[in-house]
Amino acid sequence: MSMPSTRNKIGRNYVLQNISGDAGNWHLPDTIFRSWDKPISLIAEDDSKSVKGFRSVQLGAIYAIKSHWTVSALPATVVMPTGTGKTETMIATILSERCEKTLIMVPTVLLRDQTVKKCASLGVLNDVGVIPAKLLYPAVGCLRKKPADSNELEEIIKESNIIVITVALLKNFDDKYMALLIKNCSTLIIDEAHHIAANTWSEIKNKFSKMRCLQFTATPYRNDGKKIDGKIIYNFPLGLAQRQNYFQPISFVPIHEFDGDKSDLAVAQYAVNALDEDIKNRYSHVLLVRAKSKERANFLFEKIYKQQYAKHNPVLILSGMGERNKKESLKKIETLESRILVCVDMFGEGIDIPNLKIAAIHDKYKSLPITLQFVGRFARSKAGLGDCKRQCKCHSFRQLK
């Protein structure tokens, strides 16, 4: 649900606040925090979806966090399958545990911007009827660039209930900036925690040792192959998520083309045919093209999709291409001006694009867990809480050489 919001620009950063109701007033963080006195409703949706509420995976995680915090302040890890509503679980924890100032750390700029918007709007928590009528929406600080000085950072912290930052930017903060965050924030939440290298996590853990720390992830293993640090207090099995219908069926189509010069075009033809069929059936679906490298992504974009399927206005999103260009391309996907997105691995992690329903995997992943996590993004019944709007098969294509 779209709600009026306003930004308070502070240097090259800003604080976002939704101001619907209450005459559209901008509220101070202390006023917002006091409105969280009335607890949110920790009710579960029923099997038929006739009663709205939290999913069982989300309630389990929230209660596990509550239980952990009654006996320990040590870092804790929550494992929830891709697409089961991690962000809303974070927001619900912040509200129900009345976390006065929370620092959320994410791996990418796109996920940072998405998290800021979701926190400011409470995601879909309002839609499922768990938010009290007079609860005020949090003021969410977005740290886009390193503040010019400590006064600027102090102002951002002062004006925010929740502050969102990328790992890369946090690593560039000097000791004075770190001290300000540590002094003023009571809780640290790390999203997509498997992206953080073990040595980086050790540095963060040492510096933020006095803060309560939660890690959210879809897998307990980091991208470097090492196990995530911090006690796992909740681990919802993927199989159970499947049995509870959090995912739609996957239609996997292996493409048997042994001529290397023709295999990419063969995968593209099958994938675009599926996209055309879905568009014909009035589904607002988007095709994601996965490549293993920037070079491969550029080749697929220029020589295959842009050349052969210009009618779908393909876009390319790569690291290092500039945030403005990324956002423009992402906007085209969100508005369906473009129906084909070409990218490399990192883009799909944590990004909420519910209409990604077709994947053309031109290059295989090296491990099964990463493949499952990637494919899981295309099988979500809905990005957030609640039931799926329609039943449809998700398609995944892979070339075989």
C-alpha cells in the first residue's frame, strides 16, 4: 500500500518517514518510540488464509528472538528460507521488542534502498492487520555516503529510529564514527549475513560487542564456505516451507544443445517463449537472465537479448555501472517497461521483485545451495506476508554443453 512520505535531507544522506494520518505531521523519533507502547498483534494466519496474520515461520522467529534475549545478549542467527518474509520479521521484532535505535547492515545498495522503504512503510504488516491503530511509523535514516563530519552523523542518528547502511560504507567509518553508532544504537541487525566474510564479521563483532546483534540469512554458511558465527536460535527447514505452500511449483527445463555457439540462443529462445506465453495470459512476469561474469552478461545482453528480443526492452544491471543507471534500469523492470533483466550473481540477493518468475540460467552455479537460493526467489508465493495472488508455474532454464 502506497503512503505519503517525506524526506529530511541531511548532507548527502536522508531520513525517510511515512506521515499518513495525524494531519501528515513529521514526528520526532522519541514521539514515534513512545507510540510503540501498545504491542503489535502476534497472531498467525490460518491455513485457509481467511484469518490474516503472521506466517508460522515469522512467528517462530519472533518468539525465538524474544526467548533468546531474555537469557543472552550474545549474537544470534535466524535462518529463514528465501521469500518467507525476513524483512517483515525484522520490523516486527523492532516494534514488539521496542528497540529504540536499530542499525541495520545490508550487503548491497539496492537492498539498502529497499530496506529503507520497507521499514518506513512497515512492509505489509498493516495489510495483515497486526499493527495497532495509533502506532507511528519509524523514522528511517539512510546512510548513502560517509557523513562530512561527526556532527552530521549525530544528526542522522538523532532523527532516526532505524538506520540502514551497507557493509562497504560501515567499513569506511573511522573510530569516531563507529563510537557514535555504538553509543546511540542498542540493536544491530545484519541482513543476508552469509555475504559477510568471516574476517569482516569478526571486526564488526568486536566493535559492536555491547549491542544486541541479530543475523538473518537463508543459509548458515557464508559465501566463503565458512559457517556463520553466532548461535543459531531458529532454523526453519526449506522442506517445511514447501509443505506450507510458501513456494509455487518450479518447472525446470534443461536445454539440450551441445553446440557451444548455439546453446545461449537456445536457452534464450525457450525462456522468451515462456515469457511471451505469460504475457499473452496477462501475467506481469519478468525474465531474469543469469550470467557468471560481467563479460558473459555483456555478451548475452548485446548479442542475444538486445539483438534478438528488443521488443521486450532488455536492461543490464552490473556492479560498478553507477547507482543512477542501476536505479533507472530497476525502475523499468518494476513498471514493466522492460521485461528482461540481464545480471550476474549478486543482484538477486535480497532484492524484492515479486514478478521475477522466469529464469534463464546460461551459466550454472558451482554449488547446489546457491542454486536453490537463487531459484527460490522465483518460487515465492508472495514477497512478504499473505497468500499468493494467483497460481502459476515458475520456469527455470539451463543450458547444457
